[in-house]
Amino acid sequence: MKKSITLLLALGFLISGSTLMSFTGGEDDGGRIKVYIVNKCSSDVKYKVASPGSTTHYTADDGTKNPKTFMEGTKIYNSDGKMVHEVKSGSEGDEVVVCD
């Protein structure tokens, strides 16, 4: 009897776990949106990213195009401090030039 109950509990956990994964999308990245940070300058540049609740400075190496993921509503500022992009749901795959 104990083995049957243990087996049923284990099966229940497996089913509920797979159901939860189907509701959350499985390997979801938390609603983050991938954009490409592009530096067309011949030197490394600093750019600013302002997410809801925080601000971070990054460096883009000269002549690079690198993928980054951000939350919707994040604002990206170029090397001159001008806002060049606000991340929206439709921004997936966009190229954001931080220095040209």
C-alpha cells in the first residue's frame, strides 16, 4: 500500500511539473527580448542601458555585433548619451547601433 501511494505521489509530481512547464513555455527566458548591439566605430565604446529599476553601463568592442537580451521597456542609449532604442515586444532581432 505504501509503495502504491509513493508511486502515485511521484507520478502526480511529474504530471504537475510538466503541466507547469507547458504553461510557462518550458525553457522561457523570462520575457526577455533579444536585440543586437552594434558598434560601427573603430574603437570600443561605452553605452547605457536603463531597465525598469536599474541602470547599467556596458562596453561594446570596436566593429562588433553582439546579441543581448533585455526586458520590455528597457531603454538603450548610445555612446553620446542619446536614447537610440526602447525595447518592445516587436524588437526581437533588431540591430541597435551604439556608435557609428
